[in-house]
Amino acid sequence: MPDRRQSLLDAALQLVGEGGLDAVTIAALTKRSGMSNGSIYHHFGSRAGVFAQLYADSYGRCVAAMLPALQAGSAEEGVRGLTLSYLDWVMANPSRARFLYAAPDHADPAAKMAEFAPVLAWFLDRMASGELRTVPPWALEPVAMGPAHESVRRFLLGVFDLALAREIVADAVWAVLKP
């Protein structure tokens, strides 16, 4: 039953938003969701299973929000569009973004790479054609998206106005990748 699974994930996300990862216990999930321990174990196997599925779900939504930017005409429009889409998703989904930053050890690396594959392919194609500076794939996220990630971290801490800075951040990411 996808509805029951989603209800449990929604309950976990609410608990994370209220008290961090430690707030998500099986007892708290049963109380918040109104479901039994058995339902939680049936659908996810464990607390770690809840986190793994919540991570996959949140990461998938984030990447899906970015994919339309891949249709941009120029490399600059694409890079800026990907960055702005990411920042806009974070502002619209702060609880999910906070979870992604707080729980990276719950990611399935292979699933994450598969989800990100269209974005990575877009970058690699533009690097190969000379439209973007060549950056090794392993360095793409920390080097190119560093300004975005640091801005998001500060936004999630409540000390940075991401809405005001989004264009500046997109400019910074483009500055790193322009040929």
C-alpha cells in the first residue's frame, strides 16, 4: 500500500523537522502516523529502512525538480537553470533538504548515481564539446555546486536569505564552470 508507506515517510519527515534524526524512533513513528510497529517493520524493515526510503524519495524529488533545466539552449542557461532549480526546490522543501543534508549516510550510492545520471551526462556532454570547463565527475558536486551547497546550509540554519542570493549563487556556479 503506497499510501501507508507515504504516510509513514511523511510522519518521519515531520519528526525530523521537529527534532532532528534522533526524534525519529519507532515509538514516535507509531504515535505520529497512527500505525502499528508491525506496519513500520513490514514496509521498511527498520528505522534505518525508513531513513533510506525517505532519503531516496527526497533526493528523487530534488533531482526531478532540476531535470527541466537540462532543456536549456546554452550551457550557461543550463548551469544557471540547474542551480536555480535546486535552490528553489530547497526553499520550497526545507524539511526534505534539511533531511538530505543531515542524513547522507542513509543514501544508497548506486541509486543516487542512477538518479543523477541524466544531470551528470548533460554536464559531461557539454564538457566534451568545450561548452563547459572540464571538471572530473568526482569533483563536479563539491567544486561546481560548492557555492550552492554552502548557501543552502546557511539558509537551513536560518542565517542566510537564499531568495535574495539565488541569482548571485547561480552566477558563482557558472563562473566556476564557464570555459
